[in-house]
Amino acid sequence: MSEMLLKHNLKTLRLPTMLSEYAQLSREAADADENYEQYLLRLTELEVATRTANALAARIKTAGFPVMKDLETYDFSAMPSLSKQKILELARGQWIQENTNACFIGNAGTGKTHLSVALGQTACRVGKRSASSPPPRW
């Protein structure tokens, strides 16, 4: 009876990861002689990690990037006049907080889209959403 109530409560509270993992983690905690707080911490950490990953995936999906790119794969040698330091500075996102624009101008094939998408994905990773994104459902 208590297991049914627990499952119901976890569904009602919208804690799907805890619902799917509590039994397995409970067995592992018992085998490792963990106390209740350690078990509960591991269980909530899983829920938080899943929500964080899902929120990032949702922000990236909502942004509608044409391709998936990151700064680590950009070849700075393709555009020697481009300041790598300036791009890394843009990746910190201060320009977003200041409500300013970033514009890349150059010939075809120099990585303008790559850099734009990489900066957008970096912003998504730190929790930024597009202005048209709906608020998160918690």
C-alpha cells in the first residue's frame, strides 16, 4: 500500500526520475549501508540532473539552430583576422545581458553560422532562452 502511495505522490509531484529510480537506489543504499539522507540526496541529484538536461535540450530545440556546432570545433585558422579572444569573450554572454547585438560579416565558408550557433548554444547551456520561449514548467 505504501509503495502505491509513494508512486502516486511522485507522479503527482512530477518527479519522474525519482519514480523510476527510487527502488534501485534504495537497494543500492541498503547494500552500501547508506543512511537515509545519503539515499535521498542521490535520488534528488538524479532528478535535478535529468531536469537540467531536459531543460537544456528544450532550450536548444526551441532556438531552432540550423546545425549543431560548438566553439571547440571551430577552425580559427580559417579566418586569421578573427580574434579568438573576442569570440571567447562573447561566449561569456555579457553582450546578451547588455542587450547588444553580435554580427558576423564575411565571405561564404568562413564560419559565421558556426560561430553564431556555437554562441547560441553556449547561451542555452547557461540558461538563456530565446525571447519567444515559453517559461519552464516545474
